[in-house]
Amino acid sequence: MNGAADLGGMMGFGRVVPEPEGEYFHADWERRALALTLAIAAAGRWNIDMSRHARESLPPAEYLGSSYYAIWVKGLERLLVAAGLVGADELEQRRVLRPCEPVRAWTADDAAAAMAAVVPYDRPVDTPARFAAGDAVRTRVLHPTGHTRLPRYARGKAGVVERVHGAHVLPDARAHGPDERPQWLYTVRFTGRELWGDAAAPDLGVTIEAWEGYLDPA
């Protein structure tokens, strides 16, 4: 979908102001927001793609008017309501109105183990890869109403396959339910001028991870 989260290359939002390396939080509530989001994921009611979609599908004015971790909190609220763990009326009134459904709880040791775990997203598929490293490709012009990992700025653009990663879970499908629909995944390199025109630096290159359904032969 074309949400406000997908603004790569768009003008009119001012300069990008980099923050110091290692500065992740600006207030204690931001730490708690991230910790709560990760901890409640132990309930197993949604996956990482559903969580990302909940944040990225916020209305544009709400998304653009919110700080980074405020967006995480608002996305979590959407997930909790959709999963039936919290009522919209409870969020509005900021208090418990009915008995809570039991969910799995994490201990500190559980959290540390979960953060250290490697979750594989590669999957077997029956079809061979359509493209190989060095192939010229063009991304499709897609405007899905649901989730997608194909950036708006890279649609309808010509690039070259740089690497074949094997088949992986398709986020576009998994953001909306259990259907993983795995596809071959590629790293595709684009020139800056292909993406943003002649004003881009001539030596600028951009790579994206593109699933096979995003690509056609150039």
C-alpha cells in the first residue's frame, strides 16, 4: 500500500538530520514502548509482518505527526484490538473494563533468549529461480491495497540482479494472515539517476530486496 511510511526520495520534508550512533532512545517511555511491543509478541497473536503493517498503515496525518516510538505504540494498540486482547473502548478510557484473556508471559531470561534467537524465513519452493545474478530486470508498477515491501520510488524502474537469496516468506501475504506464499528473493541494484532523475549523484547506487513477484525481465 502507499502509506506515509513510504516516502523515499520525496521532496518537501526538510533535511535529514542524522543522530549520534548508539543513541536509540530520547526518553524512558520510548524504552518501555519498545520493550512492551516485543514482550507482548510472545503471545503469538501476530507475526513481524503484521506488526510492521499495523504501523505503516496508520493514516498519513497520524503517521507523519507522530514520533518514531509513538508510531510503535499506535501500531501495538491496533494489533491488540485486532487480536481481541484489548477493547477499543478500553484504550479510549485507558482502563480495564472486562477480564483480560490470559497470554503467555516472558521472564527476563525468556526475553534474552528470544532476542538472541535466529528465526529463519527461507522456505523450500518447487519452481527454479526466474532470474540470476547479472540479469536486467524491471520492477512492476504495483499499487496494492494491502502490505508490500516494494518501495514506491522503485516501481517501474530498471535494475540489475546482484544476488539471489533463495526463496523466502512473502511479507505481502504474511502481513494479512498465516499464508506464507514463499517466493524467490533477490538483491536488485538501481542507479540513483534511474530512481530520481539526472539530479541524482552519478555515482549513487541503491539496492533493495525484491521478491520475484515484483520483477519482470527488462
